[in-house]
Amino acid sequence: MAVIAASLEELALVIGAQAARAFMTAFAGRRIYVPQAIGPDHPIAAAIGADKAAVLADYYGGTHLEPPLAAAKRWRVLEMAAAGVPDSEIAKALWTTERHVRRIRAAAQAAAAQLRLPV
């Protein structure tokens, strides 16, 4: 059986950004089997909605996905920081260190600054 380490970006291309974030929040760090048909009571459908679950099944049906935990944590740190949550509270909520939170924020700021450089 195939196992795919699906990135947030890849999932966003398949099911949309909002559903990809919901999928990562629900399943990051765990191996989850994607059946070829997902019923409305399936945990995937509960996490991302039946319509997006059907799209996911069309694309990944019959495989196991392993969404990376680090990517989900990075996304969650940035989301919480954008909402004004202090680094100490982010670290506490996500079971990580304040230093790690600062590193994630700094890397995201550097990447954003790089995109703004003139050509």
C-alpha cells in the first residue's frame, strides 16, 4: 500500500487551502488511510466536509497519507501570531518552546521580505 507524505501546499492544490489546513489540523503527524469512497460519517469528511473528502478520495483514494506534523505546527504558529497571540502562549498551546516560535516567525518574515525584493 502506498504511503504519501502530503505537504500542505500539495493538499491545498487538490482540496483548497481552507480544507487543507483543516485536514492538517485533524491528521498531521498520523498515517491515515484514504478510502476510494468516503462516506459522510468518515473522520475525513467530518474534518474537511463531504464535498472536499470526495475530491480527496478521487485524488488519493486507496493510499495512506502522512501529513507532516512540523508543517502543521508551523502553519498554526503563524496563524496564532497573526491573531496577536503572544509567543509564550503559542508555545504553551502547541507544546513547543518560545525560541522555536520565534524561529518560525523569523523564517516567515525573511521569506516574505525576499518576495518583496526588487528585480
